[in-house]
Amino acid sequence: MGSQQIKLNIPVSINQLIDIVKQLSPKEKFLLSNVLWDETEDIDIEIPEEHKQTVRKRLQRMEEQPGSCFTWKEIERKIEL
């Protein structure tokens, strides 16, 4: 995006906003995602119970069968980052 500035003074629905975001370049989308996360930093985001259960199950499996899991370094090597 660089020094480009866009000033919108019109009402935009969430669907219109999504359509606008879809037109951004990958780099612009990345920058926007960082801004959005920074803006929500202080907001208490509720995590659905089923997501929490999934994490608990995976942590339990990792504790019970440590050989069935990969370290982050192993994953990076596997996908050649």
C-alpha cells in the first residue's frame, strides 16, 4: 500500500467491505490482518467450547503419545520453510 491513502465517507455494508478486501493484493491483506488483530488486542474474544474441547483432546493425546506429535522445527523442515 505504501503511501496510498483511501478515504471513504460512504456507508459500506460488511459484504461490500469483504468484496473490497478480496480485491487487495496478498501483501495488502497481510497488512490489513495485522491492523485488525492489533485493533482487537484488548477485546475479550470468546472461544467456542467445542474449540476448547478440541485443544484439550490434542493436548491430552500429546501427553499420552508424545511420539505421535511433531515439534515446530520438524514441521518447518517437512514443509521446507
